[in-house]
Amino acid sequence: MKYFIFDIDGTLIDSSKVDQWAMHTALAEFGYEFTYEQLIFSFGMPGRRALAKLSIPAERVEPIMARWEALAYDRLDEIPMYDGIPETIEELRKSGCSCGIVTSRTRLQLKQGIEPIGFTPWFDEIICADDVEHPKPAPDALLECLRRFGCKPEDAVYIGDSEYDMQCAKSAGVKSVLALWGCSEAEKLMSDMRFEHPAEILSLR
């Protein structure tokens, strides 16, 4: 493999605690009480789609999203990268591999909530949910990343932690790696490969 494409949340960074706290708090402030267990399904899913699945009225989605994002941004310094990710990306790049990102975050969410963490310059291409007509689990974003790289699906691998990531890879004809270091429901997911630690990705070069 020469092209390595990553999800962000649950794959590069451990954002689940902050993101789910922010979602839970924002919903509660608007009068919607859910348990954390009821919200687990939303991790890795575009926020607006998650709110729709919770039957939040359309006119309240944008105000809740704005509050959710603001709460999460206030705690950016509490979101760590997973152990081994910086070293793995560095080794891939040193060996001549190209690295990309395909995420369910929007371009604005990337700019405000991810770029300050400091790792986006390591990646050659970044495709966000609003860069394509149909975000994950549709294959559009991953196919767009392949197009920009100028590579075939069989020359790339997609690393992610969620059902949406695995569905996206399968639909795009790209081999999938389930990131067990960030996945909470591994027993329910189908993938081509599954790794316990980011360093195992280097075996695919």
C-alpha cells in the first residue's frame, strides 16, 4: 500500500469523552434529556444526522449544533492524540507513502475544532463531509480522496473506528482497517483487517 487514509475521531484523536459530553450538555440545555448510552450511536456520525435520528425538530438543529460545537471547542486541550499516531504517520511519510483524511466533520468544524490540535499539516489531502454531496457512510468522500491522489482503490487503505467508516471503505472498494484502539463496538463490525495499535499499520507498506 502507498496511500493511507484516516478517519479523525476515534482513529487519530480520542475525542469521544469531550464530544459526547458536549452533545449531552447542549441537548440538556435545550430541554432534551438523554443518557450517555442513548448517545453512543452518534460517535463518528455527522452531528446533524445524529440530531435528526434523535427526532430533534429541524428548527432547533442549528442552535443545538452551535452550542455543541462551542462546548467542545472550549475543551480542545483535553483531546489527546492516540499513542503511536504521530510516529506512525511520520514513518509512513518517510517511506514515501501519502496520507489523507476522510472525516464526517465539516470544513468549519475542521478549522475550528481540529486544526488547533496541530496535526493536519501531516496530511496531503483532507476531505470533509461538506466537500461532497453524500458524506459517510456513502463512498463519495473516500472516492474524492482517491481522485485527488490519482490512485486506484486497491492501492489505498482506510483506517477508521466506526460502522460508517467500514461501510464507506467497502462501498469505495478500498481495504478497511478497524482501529481497535478507538473502537467501542468492535465485535459488531466487519472489516478487512483490525489492528490493536497504530504501529501495526506500518506492516501494510
